[in-house]
Amino acid sequence: MRVLVFTSLFPNDIEMNKGIFIKQRMFHFARLNGCEIKVIAPVPYCPPWSILRKWHQYSQVKKYEEIDGIEVFHPRYPLIPKSKDFGRETLQYSCENLMS
């Protein structure tokens, strides 16, 4: 069985404890016989400028990593603070090529 998990709460190399409960569930699910799991855990785009203290960490997240045998993709999406609708649409657009 092939499973694609789409979540904004999943650990990455910068925030190792973010969404740890989802990682643990997927790790145990992946141990089932014949189960292949891929995770798409998008992060907001931020230029790598250290003056953007609050958002700078997002520029440091790897675009791809493997955590406990699970492939994890971290596509970037533009986000305008306090604009939910714009963020949702750009999130979908940034992830479309990963799902094809």
C-alpha cells in the first residue's frame, strides 16, 4: 500500500519535535508489511536573511530528508502574514508537482 501524508506538522532538521506524534504514527504504520509512506510537509518560504529572526529558521529547512526510513519533502510556499486565503492557494500550487 502506498500512502501520501500531507501535513504542516511534521519534524524537520530544524524543528525536530514539531508534530512528533504524527511522525510516530507514520513510523509505526510504515512498519506494516508492504507499506510505503511519503510525507509532504510544506514550510513557508523565507529568504535566508538573518534579520528576519522569527522566519529565518524556515529558510534553513532541507527540501528533502529521510527520517526513520520515511521520505519527507518540504516544499516552500509564499505566505503573507495574516492572509489565510492567499496562503492556502499558494500552498496547493507549490505542492502540485510533488503529487504527480
